[in-house]
Amino acid sequence: MGLEDRDSMRILRDALDSGGEQLVADFYTRWFATDLSARDLFPPDMATQRKVFGHALSWLCDELIAQRAEEPVAFLAQLGRDHRKYGVTPGHYETLQTALLATLRGRLADRWDRRLAEAVTDVIALIVGVMSGAADAETSPPFCDGTVLEHLRPARDVSVIRLKMDHALGYQPGQYLPVQVPQWPRRWRYLSPSIPADPAGYLEFHIRSVPGGMVSTAIVGEARPGDRWRVSNPHGALHVDRDDGDVLMVAGSTGLAPLRTLIMDLARFGENPRVHLFFGAKHPCELYDLPTLWEIASTNPWLSVTPVSEFDFDPPWAAQYPDVTPPRGLHVRQTGRLPEVVTRYGNWGDRQILVCGGPAMVAATKAALIAKGAPAERIRHDPLAS
Ligand SMILES: Cc1cc2nc3c(=O)[nH]c(=O)nc-3n(C[C@H](O)[C@H](O)[C@H](O)COP(=O)(O)OP(=O)(O)OC[C@H]3O[C@@H](n4cnc5c(N)ncnc54)[C@H](O)[C@@H]3O)c2cc1C
């Protein structure tokens, strides 16, 4: 029976649903105890990793109960390719397999029989086999290093980091990249390039420091020219379909980065769908990239930009930042939160809609658009959590 044994899959899934957190914690403890080199692959705090692994196991069981294999195999293969950046070796997969089997056997001891043993062994063999097979088959390097050339601070909480990578990166406009910075080794975070892939290897990111955030505050506070950053392979499918009508883009703060890349990519073409970009921040002085956007709009009549700030005034520390009054003839700044301001103009239901920014802003904007009548399937955004 093995993978087709739905009853055994249900037993496994139930074990993950009730007390799965402890089960996953026990697995990592056992794995690291038997293979110290595996501990080095992960950051010191394992809470997020444990949560993600637990969810992935539950989802895999659900898929197998429903007798769906295609998506799990694709997911595991992607996971295997991604894990190359951590330095995972075939030896790690062997010790993982042994530790996971021992942990599950211990947890399911009172139900353990030949049939359950076969199903659990097959699930683990599937995970390990697909992940390590996909990793082996991948020929592209797992990551590329690059040097920070410039660190600009266009607003108090925002950094623009310009790098020169050792090799050119191949990503599509709108995609995001896993990034590791020297201030926080082994804590990979997703960042979206703010320029299209450059054949000479130049790369730019916009980073907003999140209050209490480990990596973003370290980048904004400490990144300096000469730092070596590590960047892994791209993810995501945010895109503009040039044959699918006009476009609405909504960017909150550094959520601008992938939309700016898409706009820059569109600027290669003489004719494009109309693109209306709402770019929002808390205070007017934090609309840090307006000069570039206005410059692009001035030579690309298909692009219009509406700046939006939550407050109508600047804080005392704003004096050092440039004036954000638009040049004559361009849209003037609107005051309010993005979801409200954007939907003041209608539901944008006839547009391709792309929303980028912090998770709360994306969720609120999407909900406001849907409430106004925009079809949910026309709204695109990146995953809300890393
Ligand atoms: C697909 C994708 C693309 C991304 N692209 C960019 C980008 O181009 N530029 C950029 O600045 N950031 C981007 N991010 C966010 C980035 O990956 C980090 O999550 C963010 O910088 C916080 O990391 P941290 O280590 O500082 O915070 P952590 O230490 O991981 O988290 C600290 C606290 O902050 C909260 N938090 C995490 N992220 C956010 C957020 N974005 N807004 C508000 N609260 C948050 C967490 O829930 C937690 O409570 C992207 C995220 C995703 C999923």
C-alpha cells in the first residue's frame, strides 16, 4: 500500500495536527544530536523553520490522502533546489531520513504496525528522494555572491543598496530573491530587485527597516560598501501581461521595488497598456523614489503615478529629505491610506491589478478592491510571508 494507504496517511496527519509542534521540535533535536553538521545549516532560533516544516508535512499528508502527487512532487523538488543554498549534502539527507523515521515511529508507537511503517517509510523516502534528486539534477549554482557598491538612505527607514554580483543573475522582472547579508549569516530573507536583470551583474534592492526586524534593521543601520552579500535563485511570478489590458499597480513603501522593475522592463517597448501606479507611504517625505518614477513617466506616456501619503504633514526629521511636490502636469499627492485612496477612483475591475508591500497593506488593499467589486482573480501579489 505505502503512499496509497489513505488510512495510514490520516493517522500521520492527525499526529501532526495534534501536537505537531512538539513532534517537529523532537525531530530537529534528534537530527541535530545525531548529525551536528546539520545544526550549522540553520539559524539559532528555529521557531519559523519548525512552523514551516510542520505545515509542509501536514499539507503533504493532505495531498496524499486526496491522492494528488503532482503538486507535492513539484513543491519538494523546488524545496530541494532551494536547500542547496544552505549547503545541504547527500549525507544530511541520510541523517534526516533516519531521524524523521525514528521520531515518527516513537510518536506513533501505539499504532505502529507493518502497514503504518510502510506508509511512513514511503512518505519520508518520497520527501528525501525528490528533494535530493532535484538538488542533484540542478546544474545552476546554488547562490551567487556580490559586493555592495553603494548604500543610499533616501528616507529615514529606507535603504537603497546597489551591488555588483560576481556573475550576472537571471531573474524575470517582478520576481524576488533569497538574500543573506554578512550582519546575519544563515538568516535568508526575500528581497525584490528594483531593476531588471543586468547582464553586467549590477543589482539594486530597496529595504525598509521593519520595527523589531532582525535583518532589515541591520541592513538599514549597518550595510556598507565592500560588504559581501549572497543571493540565491529567483522565485515568484508577479508579471504584467502586455496583451491583457490596462494595469493598476499599488505599492506601499519598498513594495515599489518589483513594480518599478516591471515598469522599467515595459519601458523597453514603444506601446504598452496604460499603467497607473499608486505609490504610498506614511509621510510625504517617505515617498522616496518619486523623482525616478516621474522621470520614467515623463518619457513614457502610458505610465501615470499618484503619490499617496497617510498623513498630510512631514515629521520634524523630514527637513533633510527632498521635496516631493510633483512637476507641473503630473498627479498631485493624495492623502489617506492606500486601500481607501485607490478605491476612491472605482473598483478597477477592468484592470490587471498588482499589489506590493507589507502583508497588512496588501491584505487591506486586496479586501477593499474586492469589496468594491474587483474580481479576486485579477489581483496579483507575492506570498505574504517568507
Ligand atoms: C516575496 C517577498 C518579497 C519581499 N521583498 C522585499 C523588498 O524588496 N524590500 C523589503 O524591504 N522587504 C521585502 N520583503 C520583506 C523581507 O523579506 C523581510 O520579511 C523583512 O525585511 C523583515 O525581515 P526582518 O528580519 O527585519 O524581520 P523579522 O525579524 O523576520 O520579523 C520581525 C517582525 O516584523 C514582522 N514583519 C516581517 N516582515 C514585515 C513587513 N514586510 N512589514 C511589516 N512587518 C513585518 C514579523 O511578522 C515580525 O513580527 C519581502 C518579503 C516577501 C515575502
